[in-house]
Amino acid sequence: MLKNLVIDNVALIDNLSIDFEDHFNVLTGETGAGKSIIIDALSFVLGARSSKTLIKQNESVMKVTALFLPPFSSDVNKLLKEYDLDTDDGLIITRKLSIDGKSDIRINGTPFTLAMLKPLTQLLVDIHGQHEHQKLLQNKYHLSIIDSFIKDKTIFSQYSSVYDELQRCNEDIASLNSSPENQERMLDLLNYQINEIESANLQIDEDVKLESQLQIMQNAEKIFESIDGAISNLDNPILIDGIKHSSSLLSNIEKYDESISSLIERVDNIKYDLQDISTTLKEKNEGCNYDKYEIDSIHERLDIIKTLKRKYGASIEEIFQFLEKAKEQYDNIQNSKTLLKNKLQEKEKILDNLFSLACQISDVRRHVAHDFEEKTKYELGFLGMKNAEFHVEFSPYLIRNDCERYLTHNGSDSVTFMFSANLGQNMKPLSEIISGGEASRFMLALKNILSSQDTIDMMVFDEIDTGISGEMGYKVACKLASISRKHQVLSVSHLPQICAMADNNILINKYVENKDTRVSASSLDERQILGEIARLSGGDKDNEASLEHASILRKKCEEYKSSLIS
């Protein structure tokens, strides 16, 4: 559950801390008091897009911190384990946005990306705002509602895998099914590329060896002079005679000192090493005679290799890889008629499989839709629409012939919610006839149905009471209270009935201090709650008659909640 929300420098708010309770929390306040800012701040810390314009005037950074307390759902715990987060004391999510556009997200002090934050917060909080009324009017959203009631999604993953096979098969067919003119042009190009690479007779690491050889040739004069100088020093008669004489002198005293023998051996080794080094250097110098034509030949070879690298790969290995693919593509085009026939046969088998899976998905959806219709009509009846008719209208069953044109990434169905609010009126598409108040009640009915199987910890309803008043307000309050027994609920409302049903009432107030507009939030005690109910009912919060009426409504709501708990 969301325990605490701290908001710094967001719109009119400089610093605000709000504590929430389990079950049913309600935000009330005058129009324009700042209730929407609270929801915007909550959305921001949960990962929603936000604009720098939300940063409080004359401030450089806005920050929102949310504290969520355990226990968490199994889905949340699984993700937390993947993130390696210690959450024994809860989750502290902090998000900042600076005026220069820089963002910082931390969970329990650990830096997070937005891509990591959203999957987590989507499991923690579901925010229902006015945009969902608009989604309700879109047919493409209707199918996702039906699918949300399907618990076993195995058939969908099977279908998705085979659908991907179809896409790849179609790509292969398109490649094989090009016009004869295009195929001829491609064959000519591939033939040229293959011949160009093969005629070069490349060898692995040939370029590396040539570069090394060229470097030696280009520095041959310097190499020759250095080796020749070294030979002259090593062949110096004085040096050689000195070594021989040293060996002879040491031999004269060998009989007096046994350790001299090893020294004589080392001196003799120096003599032999010098002779060997001198011989090797002479042989190397004999090979330092390169003519200009040999150097030009290496340059030409390297130019050929560089040209092929520029066209076909950064290395000789990559050029060979290109060659293999070009040969394969050349053979495929030459054999395209046979390959195309095989691919078309493969496609028919894939379509057979997809058709079967799509029909299974459609059957599952229609079965779920029937149950969904009954539950929706029951909920709408409770919310004062006793004569409402509701039906999920499916597109016609899929036919195997020409089925491909109707297959999408998630099946072949399209659905339309058909609705009639009044007795004797024909059902029409929901988007054409539903009013604002009816849309609010319809969405609440959906949320109440989904709440029984939803693992979301918290649900937020931003002005779900749009277009609703009177006794219907009490019905809506009852539904919100019912949902709050399975999920923590936060509702922004103008209805006295919802205010009276709350377990935790928070009053949002806007005021002026030191020539600056500020926003405050305060949890109300029982007397203050009665005053707020009276105000929302259009009465005076200090009027005894208004307070008595508020008290009666409050008691009625408490009795309803007691019936839920029991």
C-alpha cells in the first residue's frame, strides 16, 4: 500500500507530505484547490511523462517521493527479486526533474531507469483518470478488456509464435517472388561481386603480412646501415683478440682456482655467440636488397584488398562471409521457382495452424464475453441502470479461405461494445450513445469486476463521479468501498456520498501566504469530516441541520462498510 507521498516544488506546492491509510482514501477540496496536482505528482513518481512546466515557479528542481509498505503481490515480489532490492522496510521511490531536463530516479537509494521503474509501478498502482473514458469509446480497447478476463494466456503465446513464423515466411516469399527483370539485375550484380572477390584470390591475414613486409622494404636503407654497423663492431679484430687473450690468461690460473673454469666457459661462449650473431646479421643484410617494382607490387595488392574491404567488409574474414552469402543468394534466385513453391506450401501449413489457433482464441473470448456481459449488467443495475442492456458483438467467425487478411498479432477478432441505457431502446455502439455520467458508471463497473482478479495493490480514481449526483452518488461510493476491501483505493471526488464513505479523508486547500499561493493537505477528524460532507452537500459546515444530515449519511456509509467487512 501507498503509505506516504512527499511532494516538493510541483506547481503550486512547495512542500507537502500526505499520509494514506489502508482501504478507502478520499481527497476533497474546492475546485482548483490542487487535487489534480496531487494526482499529477503521484503519476510523475510512478513514471508518467512530465513537463518542466510542472516545476514550481522560481525553483530549479521538483521532487516526489512515495513510500510503499509490504506485503506486496507475488508479481511485485518476483520483480523486486530480479532487481535485487531489499524491501523488508518497504519501497521508497524518488524521482526528480530539473529545469534543464535532467531526471533522476532512485528506489531505496539505488539509481533506476524509467524503463525499469514502469514495470514495477504498473504492478503497484492503477490510475483511472478522464483519459480512460476516452479509451472506453475506442473499439480497439474493448478487445483488451475481454482478454484481461482470460487467465490462461498459453494459447496467445502459441499463436504469437506461429504468427511470427508467418511474417518471416511472407518476407521470404516477397524476396523470391520479385519480377524477372529484378531477378536478372540481382543475378548480374551478385555474379559481378562473386567474381570480383574470387578473382582476387585473397588469403586470411594477407593484408597484415603485406603491411609488415612493406614496412621493412620502405625502411630497407636504414635497416641495412644499422645491421652493417653492428656487424662491423662485432667483427672488430681487437674485440675478438681481446676475448681470445682473456680466455688464454684465465686458462693459466685455472689450476689454482676451480671456479675459474666456469668463467673461461662463459668467455668462450661470448666468442661463439658473437660469431653466430655476426653470421645471422650478414644473412639478413643480404636480403635487404629490394627493388622499386617489388614495393609497387605490394602497394597494388594492398589497394585491391582495401577496395574489397570498402565494398564487402572491414576484414578479409568479413569479405569471405559476404562471398558465402552472395553465393547462397545467387543459388536461391536461380532456384527461386522451386524455393517459392516450397515456401508457398510451407505458408499454407502455417496458415492452417494459425487458423486453428485463432478459432480457439475466438472461442475462449466468446465464452469469457458471455460471463462478462452478465457481470456488467449486474454491476450497472446496482449503479442505477436497471434497464441497461449490454452485449459484446464479435466480428463473424473466421473462414479458412482467405483468412490471412483478418489475422493480426493477437488473433482475428474485433469486438464492439453494444449498449442501451433505457428500456425499449435498441442497442447501439457504446461510443455513439453513452453519456458522461453513464461512462463513469460503466468504468466503475469494469473496475469492480476486474478487482476480483486484479493483483494491483492500489487503485486511483480521479473524479470517477463525473456527471453523477443524488442517490447514484451513494451507489458509486458503495462500489468504491467494495473495491477498497481488496485494494487500497484513492479517490478524488466532489460527492458528499464518497466523502462520507471514506476511511481516510484528506482535505486539499489552496491559500495565500507572503504574496505566494500555496497548497496544504490535512487529514480530517470526525467533526471535520461532517463539515466537509455538509459543504459538499451544499450546506453550511457550521449549520446544525447540515451537520445532522451529514451525520446520517456518514452513519449509513459506516453501516454499509461494516456489512462488507463481516
